[in-house]
Amino acid sequence: MSMTEFISFEDVAMDFTWEEWQGLKDAQKILYKDVMLETYRNLVFLGHCIAKPAVILKLEQDREPWTLGEQLNQSLPGEKPYECKQRKKMFSQNSDLTVHQRSHTGEKPYEKKRCGKMVYKKSHFTVHQTTHTGEKSYECEECGKSFRFKSGLHKHWKKHTGEKPYECEQCRKMFYQKSHLTEHWRTHTGEKPYECEHCRKTFSCRSQLTLHRRTHTGEKPYECEHCRKTFSCRSQLTLHRRTHTGEKPYECEHCRKTFSCRSQLTLHRRTHTGEKPYECEQCRKAFSSKGYLTVHKRTHTGEKPHKCEQCRKMFSRKSHLTRHRRIHTGEKPYECEQCRKMFSHKSALTQHWRSHIGEKPYECEHCRKTFSCKSDFTLHRRIHREKPYECEHCGKAFSSKVRLTAHKRTLTGEKL
């Protein structure tokens, strides 16, 4: 007996109550029609000699799957006599309540014959079929991106048109998907309905919970095809791929500088606007990014959460730990294209490169002397206005710690 002999049209058909059908949008009704007709054609192709179901006859004639007589057999519009006792949610049909309760009990009575996956709703059969075939028959005319369902294409198209039909009542922010508005609304209400079963941390969005769980499991399902590096979420892989392709799709409208990541562009724009929305509550110093504020707060608390596993030295920034580790490993990942000299820090390579091109971007406003290195420029400015290092023996002040050390040696007679 073949696997397909176990499948009937009733197994893969999607059923809607009359009230549910009235709640569907035109695009969703069109998607329903396309999926049902395609499903029926696939079953006929597989050799199922079955009578044509009534719903297929209606859809082929561009009629709705409901008739007036069928409507009268359902609950009255708006009437929802069946209640879920756990969530207090109401349903117009007992069958709908039964399906909903499976989300609480975990019951999944329907099995996918091809892969053995269990689902709790019969209509999920049709949706799941395309995960096996990989078929993406709906293509965006603007960018060529393909989708498995027409509804996916419809949502994507709004990105090109700029259409955002869903508005937040509180802050008037607009969204092109209703689910995005729902998630945004929780930033106002503070609702976090999704809880991690390992650490009880809560989240406002299911996708955030899914990503968080991977910090416990260590799962990294997304792999770069170039270097085989793995990532826990798709967006991280997308950003990583740009390190190989060199793609920088985000451009600053002020200076035309390009960036590989939207968040980098947002931060860069603040260099033009001067916006610093994050303020330290202790010293009132303001910062352009939340990350900078977090690091700054550690100057008050003394917190150093990043530890070198070899020498146990502590650092307040992860980037400082990364650079420090290279002292132990001897790694020098930055190479000068002209003389092939290697450097452990990108800033050291930048300064070295200026020795080839003769660039000296730092100019003293007092004497107009120029410097290729910012630290040399900072030391020089102290000659004009600042001498922060004082000798405890004679009280003489110096502009740099090096000069103070040399002065002390003249007093003590110490020789190098």
C-alpha cells in the first residue's frame, strides 16, 4: 500500500466556520481558494479517483464556500457560546474550542505521513506540504524574492509600497503587519506572555523566546556557506555574509557613507544630528547609543564582567578583552596592504597606514602642528594648556607621565 492511499481530501482540507470566513480579508480568501484548488489537483494527480467535493465546485465557480442554508446551521453572527476555561476565550463552534484547547494540553492527533511530524490542527497539513517540496510559486515583481504563500508576498509587497495600515493608538507609530503592531503594543502595556521554562525569564514576543532558548541549548542552526561559521539567528547570518560580499545596503543621506547594518546607520546619523538620547542618571552625561551608556555606567560601579581565562585580568568591555587575548595568542589579524606588516589592533593599522600616505588629520589649534596619531595630539595639547602630572618631591608639573618619570630619575640619580 502506498503512502498516498492514507490521504483523503478531508485530511488536508481547511475548514472555516461562517463567522471565521466573514472575518477573512480579501487577500486571505484568495489565498484559501488557491491552496484548496491546488491541493485538490495534487490529489487527483496522485491517482485519487474521488468525487469532486462541493467546496471545490463552488471555488471553481468563484463562489464563496458558504451558502445561506449552511450559514443558518452555524451560530448566529457574533454569538460565541463556547468558552475556554483557562484563557476565558470565547468561540462560536464547539469544534473551534476543541482545537484551541489542544494548545493547552499539547495534544497533536494528526501525523504528517511524509516526515512523521505531529500537528494539532487538520488545516496545517496543506501549509506544511510546501516545506517538503520547497516550492515558492509567488515572486515579487520588484526584487525577485519568492514566497511559498500569496499572503507572504502580500506582506512583503508593503515594504516596496511603504504601506503601513496598522497604527498604534497610543504613539501613532505605523506598521505594515498586524503582528508587528501587537508586539509593539506590549511596549506600552509591559505585557510579556512568553516565559522561558529554564530560567523563567519572560518576553513580549515568541521569536525572542525562541532565540533566548538557544542560549540554553547552544543551538546554532544557521551556517555560513563560505566559512562554515554558525549562528543562532538568521539576521546574524545575514549580517555576517556581508563581511564576505562587502555589501553595504544602508547609506547616510548626509555624507553618502554606507553601512552593512541598519543599526550602524542609525548610530552614524547621530554624528550629524548631535542626538544623544541615553543619559547617565549619576553624572548626567549623555550618549548616542545604549551600549555606550552601559559601558560608561561601569566607571561608576567599577564592574568588569569580562575576564581573561589565561591571566584572570578583568575588563569592562568585551572588545578590550578580545584585544588583550591577542597578547597571549600572538594573533595579528590586520595586515598593511602596502608593506604586509601585521597588527593586532585595527586602530594600529590605521595609524600605520598614515605613514604611507602622509596623512596627519589631527591639528593643534594653537600652533597648527599636525599629528597622525590622536594620542600624540592629546599629549601635545597639554604643552599649551594642561600639565596634569605633578612631582611629589618638588611640585613641578608635566604634560605627560613619561616626562614626569624622567624628571624623577634626575632627582634620584636612577639610570636606565
